[in-house]
Amino acid sequence: MPGLLAEIAAGERAGSAGYVIACFGDPGLDAARELARGPVVGIAEAAMRTACYLGRGFSVVTSLARTIGRAEDLAEHYGVARFCRGVRACEIPVLELEDPASGVRERITEECRRAVAEDGSDAIVLGCAGMAELCAHVSAAVGVPVVDGVAAATRTVESLVALGLRTGDRGEFARPPAKPYTGLLRDFRL
């Protein structure tokens, strides 16, 4: 997370209008919102909220089973758990998503088919930024809307910026008070 916060701090110095956290675990999202004046949107939050507009229930299809608990926790945290009908894993490591010869497209598509049939989902959320390029293919093959969190988060940030909205500066997302940093963050500066 120190790298993420350093990028947000650098973006603030450069005058960035908004940010997307392109990892489905939305790591460091709240901390990033404390540092950023413009909106910060994580791809899991954007994808799940978008899926709620598209039907009565969605399933998340993610890369590895070890991420299922985090996706379920995020659905609860974002207030959309009642719409999340299931979280499924394809057991595909993230770096393998880049290898078209590995059959990942077919494996992900088949898991999405199972989600629609077994979970009764009206939409699918792709649970990894590395799956973004598969969105149109999977949607055509499965017959339900498929949400790519990277695109959803990017459009959300663009919309919030166009509306002139910024991250609130009171309460939890207020800028943290000045303090010395130690350990991994010792070289971090706001």
C-alpha cells in the first residue's frame, strides 16, 4: 500500500482530478480517499454498484479462490451483499490471464455460464482487472450484462469530475494530520 499512497500523493502534487484503484480487492481505498481531493474509486465498488443497476442479482467471477472472502466482505461493506448471489473463482493466477494460449477465455466464460445458471444472476462482475478485455466476449457468450470494473470505475471517476464533485474533507476522509512516518512509510511525504 505504500506504493499506492505514494502514487496518490504524486497525483495530488501533479493536479490529478481523480483516481481509479485497479485491483479488485480495492486495497488502500479509504486511505487513498484521505489523501486525494478528487474522487477515488475502486474497481470492485464500481463494478458491484453498476451491476445493481442491471438486474436483481449478480455474481462475481474472480481469479483465485483465496480472493472469494475479500469479495464477499467488500459486497457487505458497500451495502450490496443482498444483490450478490455468489462469488466464484476460476483458479487462474492473474499473470496467466495474459496468456491467450492457456484457455483462460473459455474457462472464465464457462464459470460465468455456471454463475448465471446456478446462482440465478442477472449480471456478472469480472473480479479482476486482468479480465477486462474479456467483457464483451463473455457477455455475448453468456447472454447477460458483464461488468468490467476498470471501465466502470473510470467512467464513475470521469462522471464525478465532470459534475464538479470532490472527496469530502470532513470525518473519515479528512486529510490525516501531519505526523512523522516510520518503517515502510518513512520516506513517504504528503
